[in-house]
Amino acid sequence: MTRTSRDFTARTEFEREWMQENTWCDRCNLADLGLSSPKEYEENGKIYIEGKCKKCGDSVRSEVTEPEAG
């Protein structure tokens, strides 16, 4: 498993805000609590964003997918 860092700040402001607001925390078992200290990386051909839940501080990780055209 090779993890390659990506530049999260290269995304548009809209994308960054959306990704940081639309989260799921396994510990809180709640959605959209927010994500702080975001880091973006690629691993095994997939892109992820990882940070800390703004409520409990636990690690939050989400796969970044592109919306389907249609």
C-alpha cells in the first residue's frame, strides 16, 4: 500500500468546503459534523481525504469520487 500525498489546497474553495462539511464519523455515528486538518492522498488508485472530526477529534476518512455524468 503506497500512499502518495496530494495537494488538497489545489481544489476549488467550493470543493474543499464541501468535502470538509459532508463527513461521516464512525465514533459519533453521525453525518456532517465537519472535518478539520484535512489531508488528501492517493492509495491503491483511489483518492482519500482524511482529518479529524470537529466534534470528537477522532480520525475521519472518506474516499473521493467523481460524480457520474448524466
